[in-house]
Amino acid sequence: MGVSIEVNNLNAWYGTNHTLQDITLHIPANEATALIGPSGCGKSTFVRCLNRMHETNPIAKVTGEVRVGGLDIYSETSAVEVRRRIGMVFQRPNPFPTMSIYDNVASGLRLNGYRNRRTLDEVVERSLKQSALWDEVKDELKKKSGASLSGGQQQRLCIARALAVDPEVLLMDEPASALDPVSTAKIEDLIFQLKSQYTIVIVTHNMQQAARVAERTGFFLNGRLVEFDSTHKIFTNPGDKRTEDYITGRFG
Amino acid sequence: MASGLAVLATILVIAPLVAIFIDLVYKGASSLNLNFFTKLPAPVGENGGGMANAIVGSAVLLTLASAIGVPIGIAAGIYLSEYGRGTKLSNVVRFTADVLNGVPSIVMGIAVYALIVVPEKSFSAFAGGVVLGIMMVPTVARTTEEMLLMVPHSIREAALGLGVPAWRSVLSITLRTAMPGVITGCMLAFARVAGETAPLLFTALGNDFWSTSLRQPIEALPLQIYVYALGAYDEWHRLAWAGSLVLIALIVVSVSLVRYVTTRGVLKGAA
Amino acid sequence: MILRIQEPRTPKPADDEPIGGLVPVVVSPQASTVRTFLVSRGSSSIADSTFRWLMLLCALSIFAIVALIATELVTHSQITLAKFGWKFFLGSAWDPVNANFGALPFVYGTLVSSILALILAVPLAIGVAVFLTEMCPRALRGFLSFMTELLAAIPSVVYGLWAIFVLVPLLREHVDPLLIRLLGWTGLFAPPDFGIGMFAAGVILAIMILPIISSLTREVMTAVPHSQREAVLALGATRWEMIRMGVLRNARIGIVGSIILGLGRALGETMAVAMVIGSSPTISKSLLAPAATMASVIANEFAEASDDTYRSALIEIALALFLVTIVVNMFARLLVWAVTRGTPARVA
Ligand SMILES: Nc1ncnc2c1ncn2[C@@H]1O[C@H](COP(=O)(O)OP(=O)(O)OP(=O)(O)O)[C@@H](O)[C@H]1O
Ligand SMILES: [Mg+2]
């Protein structure tokens, strides 16, 4: 089941570029939360701070507190353990090119040392069903390479891979931006299904998408969180002029 | 006019090269037969000998060399591409590797002679394997680095994002994705040292008889070619050409493979 | 930005019509097994740092190799280092019987054979590189650069074999007589001529370093930005002027670098030279006379060096060769890097 995320005074840098400034917000459990904002405002940086991927960049720095399910991920645990609890789906599909579909989905468990074949089979099947890919690939699971799928299928494969480790949170950084409308619709439906069990944070440039899938929406601008509220409120009656300008397409 | 000169230069260069290949294939192939691979050298003046002991000796030497050069080289390449990217230290290591590549192989041979043969008071296959292994390190390290750099960053992120420990991600994802390239890079280094003669002169020494012991002197294909080329018998010359053809075949295969992997992009699927 | 006009909808109930074969999600009992397992795995920080240190250690082993070579060579050449000092490289007497060693003939042989090789190889190599980058049809280019790579990988001993049986007879029968007739007056090409000797060594070295120089030259020429060529062409230059001013001039540092790299290779090349140079520790004016280089004397004499002083003298020559090739290679690499990867300052 999903857990809530508590962010307090989060600051992040790339070198001397102060990318995120004093972000504080509460992301509730088992809901989808959308993050919107113009390009370069720090949305990706923010989600990467939630599973400590930010620090994989040698010039990156971060301060502040992030509590996932009450646990401070920066002081009370290790990066590896945090990432096992928080799945991530990236903007561009990135299946492991040398692995079959099956191996891709099983990779999170296998690479962490899990060996039980029967459980792996079940987990792979469940994850692929959850990500609505099962019917399309079930006949050539171990024959076909992950890289040979279409873009939309690859992205759903990446979602399956993230789900296979049974995470509590799913971070999605523009998961549909490289996809056609049909694949996008599939992914949105997926998010819809998944949010009863996982806490989902989704970055998107598509405001309809935010409106369609998310209970809550945060608006970022120049490294700051301008407004964070229920999606309904943000899109019908935003509290900040800048949010309104952005939503109505007057800038960005 | 100037273009004419450039074309002429190219022809002038290609001519001897084509000549070398034709001579090799012509003189080598006519002497390659089963005996070459199965028989010991015939007594001086007799026909029908082979280079079996030299082939086995080269195999022993190259196995030891690879056991030393490949893991160290790959590990160094991993450091350069995965941990030290852009740091001063890795620039210096990379630079030193390139410079080490330019150190004459005979100098390497003398150094290992001083390091191993002198204290052991005996020439040995072990010393020969060590010097060839050392010579493989910089080449393997640099090609491994190059191949790992071709692996897209997004794949590393995918692995780390799953909570896979860094070491596991490097070995099972990054290195594995680049594996075709790394293997052919190792093959190239292997083929290069397979033809090295100078460093073996005072380490492996050469041996007219069967030997697979690491503590004894051992024969090697290039050493045998050297001795036979300078010898006075037609039969020896014939064997020298045949031996050269075998070495060249090994090199043609590995150079072609490297080219295939880097240009046709076996790694392209990863992009 | 708005691609699909659609009303924001409220979360639909789970039994809504699924799209694209979406199945209702069930939490499987395995889920918790998996989670328990992963939680039990720990941070593996010890494995990570061990691995990192191991990789670092292997990278550092490259320094260790260089240091090891240097110390071994220095400690094993103590006898002659102490006995002759710097004069070792100035004395021209190489007399193992009386333990009197001067390495000048070998230094001379190394320099002359390498310079000879450069004189023969550089114009050809640049010609080939120009041909390959600027005018060669695409299909042929691939084949030619493949040939170049192949040639760079052929073992020295095979070049030596070819030189003994093909090149040397060719020189002796056809080329040397011509040279003696045309250039005999300079004294550089004087009989007696055995075919083997300094000139033959220079020619085989030239053939061996040609692929190295031309492929590196090609690399730096390709690195010259297209705008440079176009700028020269825009001034109304002919194609040849464009190559000379737009390409060669901009690539000249890199070309010098690749020539020096070829020099480094020629200085240390052993087997092919040892097989055709004739092994004579003498300095002769005629290039047709037998001679010896630093590398060839080690190859030819080390096995028979019976006493410690003799061996020490040869190891000292190896030490000198090591230092010279290190310096030459460093210099060349810096020049080539300057062109192909930006400033060398960061490298050094
Ligand atoms: N790897 C990096 N190195 C240096 N600076 C970076 C890096 N990645 C991002 N930045 C900088 O950090 C800032 C925020 O980038 P980020 O990727 O978080 O924006 P974003 O909101 O996700 O934009 P987009 O919508 O285009 O994906 C930008 O100014 C960007 O230039
Ligand atoms: Mg982004």
C-alpha cells in the first residue's frame, strides 16, 4: 500500500545553480499528485529528490527533509533502500536493451539477489497485467528483447519493471511525453487503476492529463512551489495570479 | 595536380601493403597443412616439421596474459568511465595508459626480465605471460572505457532507480550492455600481443620441445617465426611464412570484429 | 499545447470499462514476500565501496606498471650508470670483450633510421589522409581505413620476415644501384651494398609507421570544423587551396602530434629493424652500411650478454629508450588531444 510523503524546506542545486528553493508540501498516500510548470522550473529535479536519484549526479547537492511513510530518507536510511521502496518511470522509455521482456520486469528483483523462480514468474505476470502489457507480450516473454517493443509498449514495460519490486510510491516524470495519444490514454488509465494501491507523483506538461488523473496538483515556477492544492481548485479557482496565467496559457 | 599527388601517395602506400598480403597468403597458404599444427619442429635439414609446440606455447602464454590483462584492464576501464568521469585523476590515468601503450615492447621485456627472470634465475613461461599481460592492460582499459561510454546514461538511471546497488548495476547492466564491444576490444589486445616477439626474447625464451609448464622456458609462434626467418633452410622459411599467416588471420578476424561492433553498432539497439 | 479537449473527470470507479485490455488489479500475496525480501537486503554499502576501491586500484595499477618498469630498469643498470655516467651515451666504442661500453652508435642508428622513416612516410601519410578525408569515394574510404587499421596491427616480426625475403632483395637489385648512381656523390649511398643496413631499416620502419600517422592525421583533419572549409571556399579558393588553408593549416598541431607519435613508434620498433639492419655497432656515413639501433642491439645481443656489466649496459640502453619514448609520446598525445578534445591543459 502507498505511503504519504512529507517534504520540508527542500533545496537542491546543480553546481551553483539553485534549482529548488524551500519546497515544503505534503503528498497524501494512495492518491495521484500532478506537478506542472514551465520547462526548466525544477519538476524533474524535485521528483529525483524524492528517491535520492538527484545525488547520482556528481555536481548535485540537496538539503532539507523528505519523509516517506514517516522515515527521513536522507538521514535514516540508504539511497539503495529508498529506491527499492520508490519506483521511478522516466520521461523516455529505458528498458534494458540486452534483456528479454521477462528479464526486464524481473530485473529489479534479480539484480537485488532474488532467486525464487516461481515467485518471479508470478510477479512478472502480475506486473505486466497491472501495466496492461500482458496480453500483448505473454507469448514471447522470454524470446523478445525489451528494446524491440514499440515506444508505448516500452514505457508500459518500464512501469511493469517499477511495479515488480512492489513499491509504495511511484514517481513518473512525464511518462507519456514521448508517446502517441493512444499509448498516452493507456498510461493514464493505468495511473487511474494504480493509485488505489500506490502513491503516485506524476510530472506532466499536459494540463488535461493533470486534470484527468490527479487529485492534487502542484505548480512550480523558477524552482519554487507557487501553489499546491486540489486539482479541482487549481484548475477552476487558482489562488495565485501566476498559476492562473500558466493554466490559461498566458505564458510558459 | 595536387589531387593527383594525393592519389599517387595512396597508391604508393597501398602497393606494398597489398604486396605484403599477397606474399603472406601465397607463401603461407602453400605451407599450411595438418603437420604444421600437429608436429614438432623437424631436426635441422629435414622436411615435414610443424609448429605444434609453438602454437601450444603461444596458447599458454596468451591464456596467462589474458588472465592478468583482461580483468585489470576492464576494471581500470570501468573506473575511468563509471567512477572517475571528468576527474583529474582519471584524465591522468587515461593519459598514462596512452603513453604506456607507446613504450617499446622490448623495454617491457627487459623490465620483466629484471623483475622475474633475474630473481628466479630462470627464463619461464610465467615471465612471458606476465609481460604480455601487462601490455594488454592499457589497450583493454581504453577500449573498455570507450565502449562503456557508448552505453546510454538512461540505462544506468533505470538500474539505480530500481534500488540496484551501484556495483551490481555496473556489472550486470552497464558492462553487460557493452559486452560485445568489450569482448572485441579484448580480442584486439589479445591479437596484438599474440604477435609480440621482442618482449618474449628474454622472458619465455623459446623451447624446441613440448612444454606447458609455467616454470620452464616455452616456445611461442612469433619467436619461432623470428628464428626460422633468420635461419638458413628453405623449410624453415616456409614454416615462418605459414606461422605469419596464422598470426595475421587472428588479427584480421579481431580487427574486423572491432570494426563491426563500433560502426555497425551492435550497441545501437541500446540507444 | 492542448491536444485533446476533454472535461476533467472525477476518478472513475474500478469497474469502469477498461481501455486496452486493462485487467482489474489484484494485490497478489507475493507482493509482501517480495517486499520483505527487499527490505532484508540492506544497503550493500560495504560491497559498493569495496567494488569502487577495487576498480580504482586497477586504474592505479597503470601508474604502478610505469613505476615498476622505471625502477627495475634503474636498479639493474647500476653498474654502467655508475661506471660511465653520462659519457655512456657519448662514447662510440662498443667493446664487450674489454667491458668498454659507449652507446653512441645505437643512439645514432636509432635517430637516423627513425628520421629516414619519417622523411619517407610523412609526405605519403599526409597525402593518404588528404585523399581519404577530402576526395575518396565513400565506399572506398571504409575499405582503405580498414586496411590501415589492419596494417597497424600486423606484428613486427611479420614485417621483418617480409622485409628479409621481399623488400631487401628488391632494394639490393633495383633501388640501391639507382640511388648509388644518382646520389652516390653525397656519400650517403656508397658501396658496398648488401641490401640489409640502415636504409632497409628506414624503409621498413616507414612502411610500419605510415598507417599510424595517416590514421591519426585523418582523425585530426576530420576534427576541423566544416565552417573552416566553407569560409575558405567562400573566398573563392580552389579545392586544393581549401585543403591547404582550410584543413591542413587548422589541423597542423594535430598533424605534428601524429608525426611525433609515429616517431615514438619508430624509435622503439624492434624486431623488423633487428632483422634487416645488419647489427653493426658502427657509425658510417653511407646509409647502405649495416648499423644498429638501441632496440635492435638489445634484441640481438642481450641473449649472449654473459657478464653483469654487459647486461647492465644493455639495460641502461633500454632505460634510455623508455625515457625517450615516454617523453615523445607525452608530447605527441598532448598535441593530438589539443586538437581532438579541446585544451590539453586539463590533461596535464
Ligand atoms: N544534469 C544537470 N546538470 C546541470 N543542471 C541541470 C541538470 N539537469 C537540470 N539542470 C538544471 O536544473 C534546472 C531544473 O531542471 P529540471 O530538469 O528539474 O526542469 P524540469 O522542470 O523538469 O523541465 P522540463 O519540463 O523541461 O523537463 C534547469 O535550470 C536545468 O538547467
Ligand atoms: Mg523534466
